[in-house]
Amino acid sequence: MEKALEKLAEQILTFDEASLSSLREKYRLRIEQFDGTRDWERAVIIYSIINAVSLKNNLFNENVLKRKRGTE
């Protein structure tokens, strides 16, 4: 399972955040319409992945800025 998750993470790292962000609202709206189907479950996972990529990028950018400030 861990190897499968690592492979999935590698694939997700290739996704463009701007493209993902354009899908965020679509999936947010979908998960608000709970129906318990597999489609709804997939939408929750997709929405979470989009948010995870955004969080990763924010953390990355914050740490790059901290390092730059530390070297100046």
C-alpha cells in the first residue's frame, strides 16, 4: 500500500496547481450534495488532493521565503 501511495504522490506532484484550482469549486459543490455514492466518495478524494497540493505549495513557498530572509 505504501508503494502505491508513493507512486500516486509522484503523479500528483506533476499536476499544475493552477489547473487543479480551477476544479476546486466544481468538487466543493459536488461534495456538498451528499448521496453516499462512489462518485461522491471520489469527489471528496479529488477535492482533498486539490487542497493537499495547494497546502504543499504554500508550505514550500513559506519555507523558501524563510530561507531567503535568513541568508540576506
